[in-house]
Amino acid sequence: MTETDRSRTFSPSKLGTYQDCPRRYRYRYVDKIKRAEQSVEAFVGTCAHRALEELYDGVLHGKVLSEQDVLAFFDAQWDKNWSEAVVIRDKRYAREDWKKLGREALSLYYKAQAPFDREKTVGLEKRMGFALETASGPCRIEGFIDRLALAQDGAFEIHDYKTGKSLPAQEELDSDWQLAIYDIAVRRAWPDAKDVRLVWHYLRHGKTLVSARTPAALEALKADIARLIDAIAADHEFAPRESPLCGWCEYRDICPLWAHAEKIAELDEPARGEDEGARLVDALAALEERKKSLREKAKAIEDEEGELKDKIFRFAQKEGVSAVFGTEFQAAVSEKKEHKFPTKTHAPEAFAALEKELKSGPFWMEASHFDAHRFLESRREGDWSDAQRAAMDDIVARYAVLAQERAVRLKRRKDEPED
């Protein structure tokens, strides 16, 4: 295989990395930056996978290991491969807590699956793949199946082991594409395959979930994969994508989103406060708090202002006047009827219906991104035919509510000399 061919080989995990974060993909597969760091979650998964591979290798050779043998193999892998490169980010749990978690997960699986004769294992860590044509050129999709088996009904089963804490809903698995990629590979390798099932074992939950794909779904998947590969080929920026997965990324110290956080995390408290970036952000946060406090005060003042205007309006009504005078200022009081249309904020469904109707009619240029004042102004003064004006009147009748608009405007008393 040439270097060009290698660069056009994509595994499910490689494609998944790009979907999760293009920048992590670039660091790992384009820049080829090697990192020894490994999350403890990934380390637990690796040790559990090796223990299960040992178990099923024994089954393939006619020997079923005991549960204690499997756990002993897990312990040996753990002790042999543990190093300072294994990172525990959640400080509530120590190394032995994670080791215990892995052992308990394997015990759950062993008890649920023994004596391991429900299907015939035909491959462990089996490399499978297929060629795929894309707009950006030919490529190959290839990866390793944890365990490939033949069920008693003749169907192939693609088994995958998960040690994570989450348990997905069936709907989520039915749309998962990573194992479905191997479904395509198995059908290519054995065209006479009776059926293919996708089987996930969630070890920490003692739960096995199964899904299947139709031929139409697999064709759609191939098209989706091709589009994703074309997107990768066209991507020259590989922008970082923030997500909960960032906490487990091995490239945080060079990622634009997290490099500064990692830098100041290494500093003690006094030095952290002296970091220029930290000081600038803290100053901005303080300003935001001041703005928030001022907005709250302004809102309280506006509420008080509204109450006063209401009292002035009621006073003017009671006295039968349109101007109320203070010692230096006067308040002009007026009242008029005005159509009030639904808004996107307070009546979104009615607003959407109104906007849709306007878009299909002759008034959209007058009411684009619907502006009630502009629409009513056009209705009063626009050069419309009788039919168009009737249509505008119909929209007003069906959507607008005639509401009383009150206004209280403060100005200096006219009988007072100006400075």
C-alpha cells in the first residue's frame, strides 16, 4: 500500500474523531502528533478488551477460562501497562476504584454469557474493510471488529464491548453508523451472508443491545460516509469543536480552546491571578456584573416610571385635562387606538402564520421581516389597487388586535423661562 493509499484509508474511529472534533482529527491523523497520555476510562476499556480477547481465544481452542482466570488476566494487564501517562481527571476516584470498576464489569459479562456457546466465534480483533468511491477520489474503509461470530440461525454477529458509564437508548443504536460500517464489510466479504446483526455489550450495566440494518439503510450510510470523507478532504481549517468530550482529549495543551486553561491550571493560586489573560478576563467579568447590576436598577426605575405614568394618565382622565403640570415640568397625556400584531416573542405561531401569508402575497416587499408600523403606514398611504387594499384590510382584521396605546411625554413647562 502506498503512502497515498494509506492517507485515503479511514477507520470508523478515524471518521468518528473528525465528527467529534476536526481539530483533534488534524492533530492525530494529519499532523501525526503522538501523545502518551491516555484517559483512565480508555485504559479500563483496553484492559477489559484484552481480557475478553483472551477469554474467547480460549473458547476458539476448546478451553473456557474460569471467571477468576479472566479477572487475573485483567489484573495482569492492568499492572503491566499502568503508567503516569494514564490520566484520572475526576479526582473523586483513585486508581483502585477504576480497577475495581473494570473487574466488576467483566464479572457481570462473564456471568451473563457463560458458558459461551450461544454463537460460534470466527474472529477476534478481525480486520475488515471495503473500497469506496467518493467525489474526492477512491478510498478504503477499514477497522477491527472486537469479535465476529456466527449465530445458531446462520446470521453473522458483530460484537462490540463498551465500558463507558452511559447506556444509550435503542433509537440511538439504531442510527449508530460505526458498527454498521462493519456490517457493509461483512456483506462484502461473504455475499451469501444470511443476515448481519450488530451487538453491543455494555459491560458496566450487564446489558446487551442488538440492532440491524436494511439494505437501503446501508446504501444511505455509504453515501453519508462518502460525503464525510469529501468534507475532510476539503477541510483546510479543522476548526476545534467544543463538547463534553474535550475533558478526555489528549491535545488540550495545544488546542486553541483549552491551551490557556491548561497553562494556568499548572500555576499556583497567586501566580494564576497574575496571569495577564486571567486578569483581563476577570476584569471583563467584573464589568459584566456591574452592567447586570445597572440593568436591574434601570429595570426597577422603568417599572417605577411606568407606574407613575399610569397614575398621571388616570389623574388626567379624572380631571378632564390633556396636560398635567409640575413645578418645572409638564406631562402631555394622549391616547389613541392602534392595531397590535402578534410578535415572534409573544405569539410565535400566529406570527409565523402571518409572515407565511405575507410572503405569498403582494405585500412582502412592504412588510419584509414583518414591521407592523411600516405595514400600517403602507396601508394608509400606499398606492394600492382596491383588491390589494382589501387584502391588506383582511390581514389586519384576522391578525391585528385594536388596542389602546397610552403615552405620557414629559417636557419643560412652556410658561417657565428657558435658560
